Amino acid sequence: MPFREGPLGDLKVPLTWTAAVALIVAVVIAVAFLLADRRETLQQQAYGVTRQTVDTVAKPVSGVIAAPGRWTGVGVDAVRNYFFAGSENARLKAELKEMRTYRDKYLALVDENERYKSLLGLKTDPPIPMVAARVVADSRGPFANTRLADAGKEKGVVVGNPVMNERGLVGRIVGVAPGASRVLLLTDIASRTPVMIDRTNSRAILTGDGGPNPKLEYLRGSEPIQAGDRVVTSGDGGVVPRGLPVGAAVKGLDGRWRVVLFADSTSIDYIRILLFKDFAQLADQQALAAKVLPPVITENPEQSILGPARPATPPPAAPATTAPAATTGTAPAAARPTTPAPTATRPAAAGTSAARPPATTRPSTTSPAPAPARTPQ
């Protein structure tokens, strides 16, 4: 229906009022622009007070007006998440699977790094040269148990060198070739290693029997071992250095004492070969071969450490000889040994010195030898 045909068709707005309202609106807009273009400080001008009042009133009004928009956005996001939850779940599962792969790699690298650190930090007292190697192959069987390492003659490895990993003793070298060496493990049936109980210093022989826990043989003493005792190498015979960790003692099902090896707690992948030949290389041979021995000092320097001195034996007396004849033409008799007879001394007279009488000789029972002829002078 046309506007003029309605009930308000006869309503007429005076033109004067319309022009007045338009003029007022234009003036207000012009004043607002003029005030907005001014650069005076807001606190020093009336415009600052006006603007603060407008901002104070507009803040809650703007919040109320903007609330429906925010609520609408939240609702749209909720609906979208609801309808697209399946695709988002699939994407998150794929990302989790990828992250698990990276996690496994990270844990493997951390474990390998820790083993490297432990292996490189392996030290002996006294220090022994070592060679790092990696196990490249193994030989297992009901009785044989060996490993093949990637270090050989070019690194100074010889037969008999002990082999360790970061946990303890693994075995010893039984074969060497250029670029490779064979390690006989402690569990092999041909393995024999002298060990001792760390708590009691009791000696034994660690004997492999093909099982995971080698047995202890030739234990001596009353109660030399208890369950859980630490077993180390004894160094007897010069086969391996003393004090290398081997394992812990346990009682087997057969009633015999066995050893749970420390080296078997981890895989034997990375090893260190001790370049140990004998105990002579652990000491300074020139210092041990000193020619001059240090003096022995006792509490009493006048007393010998060998005990009281024995009395010296007097030397035998020289044989006495008879005086030769003075002016006779005959030759004096040959000197014969005589035995000194005891003599008695008499007190000397006053004013004179005491005189000792000459010693007398006893006649010999044998006939004297003829004297040699002597020409008169």
C-alpha cells in the first residue's frame, strides 16, 4: 500500500524543523572534528576531561555490545571442533606415532652415550694401557662362547690380554689377527680365571661351564664366602691384574658357589682390551735394579740388627826360634818350633827393675836334622 494511502499519509513534517535538526547535527560534527584535531595536553584542557568522561562511559557499553560477538565466536569454534573432532584425532595420532619414533632414537642415543662415557672413564690402579674395540660377531654353542672384536695386531693386542666392558671383566684374548681378535668369555668351558673374595681375600678359580653363571672351585678356609660377596681378580699367576671387578657370589641350585657376572648385566657390544702382559710392565725396572742399598737405621745405632757381635778369635802365635851361635865355627842348629812354657815373675829389688827370665825350650824327642856346612870367615 503506498505511504500516502496509509493512516500517516496526511502527516506533514515542517520544513523549518527539519532544517534546524540538520544544522545542529552538522555543528556537533564540526565541533567534534575541531576538538579531535587539537594537540594540547588532555589534562590541561577541557577536552581532556570530556574525553575521559566519554571513555569511562564507553567502556562498559562497548563490553556489552562486544559480548554477543565473542559468544558467537566461541559457539562457532565449539561447533567446528565437534564436527571436525575425528580429523583432528587422526592428525594427533599420526603426530604421536612420529614422536614415539624420535623418542626411541633419543633414548637409544642417551644409553649409548652413557656407555661410551663409562667405557672411556674405565681406569685401573696402577694405570694400564687400553684399546677400545667393538664386538662385530659372536660364536655361541653348548660349550663355546666367544666374541670377535675389531681390534688386532695393529693396535698392540696379544694373546692373553684381559677384556673388560663398562661393568667388569668379560674374558681374555685367545686369538689375534690383523684388524680382529677373538675374546674368550668367562662363561666358556675352557675359561679359567684366578679370583678372590673381596671380603675375606680367599682365593678360588672361576671356571666356566657353558652356563650364564660360572662356578667357583678350590675355595679354601672355613666359611670363606657368603651370598652377595663381591668377587674380583686376584692377580695370581700374572694372568690378569689384581682387583678387576668380576661379579657377585650366589649359591647355585646344585649347592655349589657360583658368580653372577657384572659384565652380563648389559649387552657386550663395546669393550676395552687391557694391554697387560705381566707385572713387570707395572713397575720401574731401572728403579728396582738399584745397585746401592739404602742403610738400615735402628733405634740404637751401636747395636746391629743381626744381634750381638761375636768375640774375635785371636790369631795363632808365631813359632819361636833359637838364637844362632855367636863365635863358634859350627853352624847353628835349625830352628825348631817350641812351645812356650809358663814363666813366673819375681818381685824386683828396691831400686832395680823387674827382669823376666828367658823362656826355656823343652828338648824334642826327635833327632835334629844335620846342620848345613858353613865356611869360616
